[in-house]
Amino acid sequence: MAGHSQFKNIMHRKGAQDARRARQFAKIIREITVSARQGLPDPASNPRLRAAVIAARQANMPKDTVDRAIKKATGAGGGDDYAEVRYEGYGPAGVAVIVEALTDNRNRTASDVRAAFSKHGGALGETNSVSFMFNRLGVIRYPAAAASADDMLEAAIEAGAENVESDADWHEVTCAVDDFFAVRDALESRFGEPETARLDWRPTSSVAVDEERARSLMKLLDALEDNDDVQNVYANFDIPEAVMAALSG
């Protein structure tokens, strides 16, 4: 029985990993679709599409899948028509949450997001109800081995970045949204393709969360991220490491 149980657990974990990978692919394909429609279908001439293609490569999405998504988005009929939507609200303990979605049905997505907030002790708010507590930034990350801290700082300043933080593992470069693609391209020309490059919402302050509310908050964030229409979720929580360890256990 123990062996059978272990096998079932392994299959369950593999099934969960496969489902997660399928959701990730679906979300990247949506971003490719929107990006290809908003500009040229050539990643070299379309910065947003280029970022989506890089994300696809990092997720190990087959090149044929990427090419088909671009072709479908720009061909006759164009496939599904997605709208960019942002939702804002509060989770347990008053944690501010921003949800970015690409949807072909605004009513369905709004209903699903509202239900997730309600079920897990939160409340969906109006647009701009929490975004004032975040800064919108471009964030570009390189592994520490890509360059010395001094070389990365020098290159980032020359490219127009606002800040660089380096540690034993990473260099993280931040810049204004309007400068994002120029900074990313300048760094890429010098250090190669970054590990990640994206527009991000960074909280200006954080909310301390105890274990009981952290459990509900994590369920809310998981429910939002598991939604096929949701691309990104941001929140300004501060959960102690001991609490996170307890939740993981």
C-alpha cells in the first residue's frame, strides 16, 4: 500500500506540474497574441513581442508553438480577441492586490476575480483603489555571473536606468516604464539576454501578516494565479520566514 500511495503521490505531483505548465504556456500565448497585434509580427521590431518570446523561451515553450501563435495572431481571422484589464482590491489583513488579466470575456473574468476575493476574505475594489501604493517600474534581472557589480552599474547608468541592486546571486536593474525597452536592449547588447525583463508593480510599503491571515492570503493569490485569464498578480504583504515555513509544511 505504501508503494502504491507513493506512486499516486508522484502521479498527482506530476499532474499538478503538467497543469501548471499548461497554464503558463496558455498565458504566454495570450501575451504573444496581444503583442503581435499591437505592433509588427517581428520580435526584432516589436519590443513587447520580443519580451513575450523571451518569456516563452525561458519557459521552454517549443519554437513551433511560438511561431504558430504569432502567425495565428496576425493571420486572417486573427484568433481570439483579448482585452487588457486590471483589477485592484484588498486581501486579508488589508493587503493591497493588483491583478493584470488578458481576457476575451470581461464579464466572466470580473466575476471570477470578484469571487476569488470574496471566498478568501478579500474585497474587489475600483480601478486605482490600491495602485497608488505601488510604483510601476521596468525590472531587468541578470545572474551575478553575467558581470561584476561595477560593470553592471556602469552599463545600467549609461543606458538610463534608475537603480541597480547586486548580491551574490543576481543583478536587478530598475528603470522608468518609458525607458524600459531602451535600457533592456542596451544591457542585452553588452551582457546578452537577461534572465527576466518585465514591467512590474513594486509596493511602496508593506503590510505585516500573521499566520492565520497569511494562510487565507496565499489561498487568494493561488486562486487568482490559477485563473487562465490572469497574467500577473502583485501584493504588498510582508510574511515572516517562520510563518512561510509553517505554511509550506
